[in-house]
Amino acid sequence: MNLKMFTGFTKFIYACLPLLPILIMLVIFGVNSLLGINLKVSVEIVAIISFVIAIVCELLRTKMLKKHLIM
């Protein structure tokens, strides 16, 4: 993967990260509606999950960036 494609992909991921809590809440609502499974997740928990996912994305980005810069 070249560096230009890598930066385009990271921009796309960073653009999607603010939407992650909304998407998680919509998925939980869909599971509750369609499958009848009673999941109750607070907004705070969804925010924490989104924050952890964002941290993991940042760690992967910096690790991959270091790998590309060393080569």
C-alpha cells in the first residue's frame, strides 16, 4: 500500500469516527426492533466504546505510519 492511498484511507476513517456513537446507537435500536432482544446501553457506555475504538485507530495509524517512514 502506498503512502498516498494510506493517507486517503486514514482521512476517511477519521471522518467516520464522529459518527460512530450514532451508528452504534442505531445498530442497537435495530437489534432491539428486529430481533426482539432487549439491549439497554446508555449513551455514556456508547461514548466510551467509541472513544476506545478511536484510540485503537490512532495507535494503528501511528504504528503503520512509523513502519512506512522507516522503510
